Amino acid sequence: MKNTFGNNLTISLFGESHQNYIGATLDGLPAGIFIDEKKIAYMMEFRKPKGNISTSRKEMDKVEIISGLFENYTTGTPLTILIKNENVISKDYDDLSHIARLSHSDYSAYMKYLGYNDYRGSGHFSGRLTAAIVACGAICMQLLALKNIYIYSHIKKIGNIYDEAFDSCNLEHLSKQIDMLKDAYFAVIDQKEKEKMLEIIEETRLSQDSIGGAIESIVLNLNPGIGEPTFDSLESIISHAIFSIGAVKAVEFGDGIEMSSMVGSKANDPFRIIDGKVVTTTNHNGGINAGISNGMPIVIKSYIKPTPSIMKTQSTIDFKQMKNCEYQINGRHDPCIVHRARIVVDSMIAISICDMLITRYGQLYFNGGFKK
């Protein structure tokens, strides 16, 4: 029963949606890294539900670090985070202990854990646990910033409404795009498309349904040479991390899907030396060749399924009585989770890249030396 990800920097998740706490342990953090807890709280805000486009379950999400930090510096020992669950209404699940909610963990978790799993709010499989992922991601983001490495994401699409793509080959234009996203809760580059997205989410909510979409992420200033051959390639580690988010059903690097329809002369990214730096004039491969970074921005697209919890009556099974039935979900659910998933995707990318950098260079890569 594994709940840990990573090689030299690992994250272990624990807790359930309706238990007292959820949390995570980061093991392998270098000692002597200053951690700004205000920056953790800042990132947590982007995951919180707000307005009609999100669930009405509101949590304080105050992050408590109970080990691995002393006088705001990492000690090098496992850093453990606790987040209290406070706004819990377990009675909403009283009638669902043996009903397989569609696209949920209920039946598969029942089979894996022999019926002993906590099914309330999906238990350990709940999106609630992504709060702990974001807290860990906020710490890893601070490590990456020490090396001038930054991660940005925007809502690529909601349903069939698309935002403009990151311009990963024109850094001046890319910088202007990123400026549109800073401090944005619903992060979209084209504000006209943003309004259309919000409208379709509201329409979906009123029809008691849900809608999915996609997130485009970019990693800036990751030096070339990161990633291991074959099994621990940059793509495989990052996609492993992103697929750990329950709502993600597909991950794409660069123009991956579109490249399957190209000829080689169009799909290849020509290398050039400009101002003494190796670059490619296109970035169809998303900054990765042979599973290893080539110095160009890393471009990743994560595809998010519609929230499975909807108010419509649906057909399913009672897996204890082994009979067909219908059910309708009560409780508090998101008509769309794409905007809240954005910071979770950022966090998983940050954790995976920190792990790969420590694998490549060792813990002292991030460390400034002995305590003065």
C-alpha cells in the first residue's frame, strides 16, 4: 500500500477527507533552506473554493509544520505538515457506503482495502488531500526560486473554449502572458475567453452537471541535462507526479498529440546559437529531448475530467447487495475543478523537478553552506 512519490526527495500523503487531519511528509529536503510560511499560505489560497464556480465546502487550510523546520530553516530531517479538516458533514454519505458513485473510488477502493476504507467524502482518495500537496509544492517552489527556476500555469481550456497558448519561443511575449496570470485565481491569458469560460461553468452548474478542461504549464530556466535515461526520464517522472492527481486523465508534453500528425521536418526543433546560448527556434518537443531537458522552457498540458459528483440521477450498482440501482448525490461539489487544480499541478511539477535536481546534483545544490 504505497502512498509515497519520489526518489531522493519524497512526498508521503496521509489522512482522509472526513478524519481530523490530512497531511504530508517531505523527506530528503536539504538542510539550511529558509522557508517563508507566508508564501505557503499564499499558494494555499489558489486552491480554495470561491464563488459559484466551486464547492461550498470552505476550509481554513492553515498549514502546521510539526517537524523538520527550526527557526524557519529546514533541518534536513523529514518535514511533516498537518492541515485540519473542520468543515465536515459526514451525514451526506450515510446512504453511500455500498453504492458505486460513477467515476469515484468507491468500488475499486472497497475491493482494494477489503471494505475497510473510509468512504466518506472519498476518504484517502478525496481531492481534499491535494491541500497537503500544495503545501509541499509551496516549499519546493521556494527551493526552485533559489536557482531562478519558475513554474507558471494557465487554464488552457474549459469544455471547448480555449485560451491562447504559451509562446515558449518568444520570451518577451511569454513574459507579458505570465504577467496576466500573476495573483489570478482564475488564471487565463485572454480575458475575453475567461468570460466565456465562466459563463459555461455557470450554465453547467445550473443544469446540475459538471465540466472539465485542461491546464497548460511552463517551467522556465531549467538547465539542460536534467532527467535520467529511459525509465526516469523527465517526461515519465513529471507525468507520474501529475497523474497522482485524481482528476487528471491525460498529460501531454509540448505539441505531443499534434506531433503525431506531423512530418518529421515540421516536428523537429532546429538548434541555433543565439547570443552565445543554445536554443531551438521551435519548441514542439516541449524542452525535452530523449527524456532530458535541453534548456528550452518545459511545456506540459494536463487534461482534467469533469467533476464526477453531480446532482443528476444516475444508474449504478449496490456492490454489497450485488444489484443494479439508481442514485443521486447530495452534498457540496464543484461544477468545475480546473481552476483549483492549476496550483496542484504546479505543486506536483515543483516536487518532481526538485527531486530530479537533487538526484542530478545532490542536496548541496540548493544549500548555501554551513550555518553562520
